[in-house]
Amino acid sequence: MLYDNILIALKNVFAVHNLIALFIGNMIGMFFGAMPGLTVTLSVALALPFTFSLEPATGILLLTGAYCAGTYAGSITAILINTPGTPSAVATCWDGYPLTRQGRSYEALSVALNSSVLGGIISAITLIFFAPEIAKVALRFGPPEKFALTFFGLTIIARVSGRSLTRGLISALFGLLIATVGMDPITGIPRFAFGRYFLYGGIGMIEVFIGLFAIGEIFRQIEERTKAIKVTKLGKDSIKRKIFSWMNIVPYYKTIIKSSIIGVIIGAIPGTGGSIASFIAYDEAKRASKEPELYGKGSLEAVSASESANNGVTAATLIPALTLGIPGNTVAAVFLGALMIHGMTPGPQLFVEQGGLMYTLMIGFIVANVIMYIQGLFAINWFDKVISAPPSILLTTILLMCLVGAYTLSNSIYSCYIALVFGVLGYLMQKYEYPVAPMVIAIILGPMVEEALRQSLILSDGSYMIFLIRPISFVFIFLAMMVSFLPYIFQYIKSKKR
């Protein structure tokens, strides 16, 4: 039965019209993922209506291509113009953009592409062989386990705070405050909205990222009156060798495999996503690195960790969706909708009743990543030309793209105002050396932490012991404590020995 399903899947995937669907899906995802404000969820959602008149296999493969390429493409603008195309590419900004400033954008783009492809393939292989088993583990994650996991993710704040932990914590606390704006997740009461209806839905993450990273950098460039992004062009032969060779990532293969596995595990847990996976993978890579001092200043290893993790999430998010009918994130929810539109009911029986189609989806993820790699190789040269434009054109175009991207999120001018306000804030934080990364982490993880914490306390009638008596949550909280305090304990012991 298994071999029959695999043969059906191979026949479906390598049919010419289905390969074309994968190719078009990749192009859609790459465009939307690389545009600030146009997320991978939007790319998949917009592609969904075009699948109504297609065969089920063709339609699902179209969405698969958009999903894979959209997740990767967020790294393009993150590296070139310091603007994450998707929330999961935030960690890529921290080292990708410094590499661009050093004239190493080709290397960063190449490593991001290779790492993304490997992370996506590892995720797809996991989906093929371990979906039911991983789904059983993911089903054990209730609110206490989610709180412990996201709390563990917050511990990275200490390691991205730079030279001053105090300033890092101030930045993080302000981020947590921003995350509380909007409707209370439990009671539904507006908080810190000040009577402004556009704040009832909260302050959008994408608007914040556009402001803090891109617009803040534009203001800084204008102040310095420099020639925008100063880069030293590499020689033609050097460029070819670095872009088109897998030798780029050989030194980081352990980091890529480990980060991909982290992405798979996090992605299989409903309600999480690529952002927390990339943060945890980044933190773990820095801890294990031989050159941790390069992190945040331009590390190819850091780029590989972030990109392999957030692409490792892609297929893994479908594990609970396909086996249990529980979407892992918003994109997985769109996939569930596509399956139902074509007459399939997600759940344990789906692999029995529609085995050929399910294996088409799984193998489609592998082929989608291969196509994405081929497209990326041809596109990297065009991507890198962005930073060669004259400063007057480059800065104006980036600012216009940012404001248009912010506006398209809600079709509201208020989104542009929010982006501009956070642009000024980002500029001031750079000027006075307050790290932006802790604030971004807090804004992303803050709502997850709060909702899971309050749901857990409702379950336990207000008792915090629920986090200690459940094994999975206890392990994550214990790890968070160890990761947070062990470095300082070791440092104190060393100082005593001296």
C-alpha cells in the first residue's frame, strides 16, 4: 500500500502540468515573501481561489510552492535592506544586513538559499516518515507546555542585548508593553487603545518590523549623509564560486541539521511558528558556535541557523493539520481549507482514504524546494542589484515600498502612521545604542506567553504549580533557568578562581 501511494505521488508530482504549478507557486511565494508587508500567508491565501477549478493534486502543489518560496523569500529583503519580508526572517536581519554592509551580500543570500532548501527538505522528509508519531507528541502540548516553550524562547533576549543587559531588558519590556495593546485575549476588553478603534486589533507586527528595521535605517542613512549602503564588490570569479557552490555551507552543516530539527519540532506544535523556531535555533547556534562574538555583527553561521529553522517549520506545520485536523499556523489552516474544498476531511483516515494525494503533497514539498533552489540561483544576481542603485533612488524606493506594504496589511492609513512612528523609534534606538532585537522578540512572543499563561492559570484555578507538575513544561522551564543563569554562575566561579 505504501509503495503504491508513493508511485501515485511520483506520477502526480512529475506530471508536466503539476511541475508548472509548482513553478508558478514558487514565483508567487517568492514575490510576496520578498515584499515588505506581503506575508507568506497572504501569498497562499491569494493563490487559493485559483485552485478551485484545478485538479486536487495540481491545486495543492500550487499552494505548496507558494508556501515554501514565500517562507524563504523573507530573507531576501532581510539581508539586503534590513527589512524582514516575513516575521520568521527577523533573526536573519541581525546578521544578514551587517554582511551586506561589509560587501558580502552575495555570500549571505547564497547561504540563506542553501540553508532554506536543506531545512525545507529535512522538514518534508520528516513529514513523510514520522508524521503520525510527531503528531501524538504535539497533541500533548496544552497551554502550560506552550507557555513554557515560549518562555524558553524569551531567554534569547539576554544573548541579543549586546554589551548592556540593562538596555536590552528595557527594550524587551517596552516590546512586551506594545504586545499588550489591543483586545484582551481572554476577556475581550480593549487595553491601551485610548478610544482609537484602529488599535483594538493591536499593533501589527509587520508594521513594527517595517518601522524599526527599514524606516529607522533610512533615517539613520539620511542623518549620516552617506552613500546609503557602502559595499565592496567582489570579483566576478569570487562571486560565482560563492553563490553557486554548496561549499558555502559545509562548515555549517551541523548547525543547519540541528536548526532544521528544531524547526520541525516547533512547527509540529499547533500555535507556534517560524519566528520562535528561528529565535531558539539562533540562540542554540550561538551557544555552540566557535565564533559567538560574530553573531549580530555579520555571521554566515547565524544566517544558516535562522533560515534552516524557519524553513524546517514549513512541512512540519502540516503534521497536526493532516493527521489530527489541527492547523499548526495560519498557512496550515489555508491548506486545511483547500483540502475541504476538494472534498477531503483532515484526520487519521485521510492517509487511508487519500493516501496517494497525501504522498503527492509530501513529495511535492521536496520538489518545491529543489525548484526554489533553481529559481533562487538565477534570481540572486537580480536581488543583489538592489544595493547598487543610486542612494537617492534606493532610499526613496525602499521608503515607498515600506509604506505601501504597511498600507496593504489593513487598507488603512493608520498602518503607515504606525510604521513611521516605529521608524523614528528605531532610529532613536540605534542612535542611543538600545538594541532592537529584544523588543522584536518580546513583541512576537509576548502575546503567545500571555495567552498561554492565563489559559494555564484558568485550568489550575490560579495555581502556578501546573507548570512544574507537567513533565514537558517543567523541562522547558528548567532549561530556561539553566540557559539564563549558568553563564553568570560560570563567570562568577572563574572570577573567584582568579
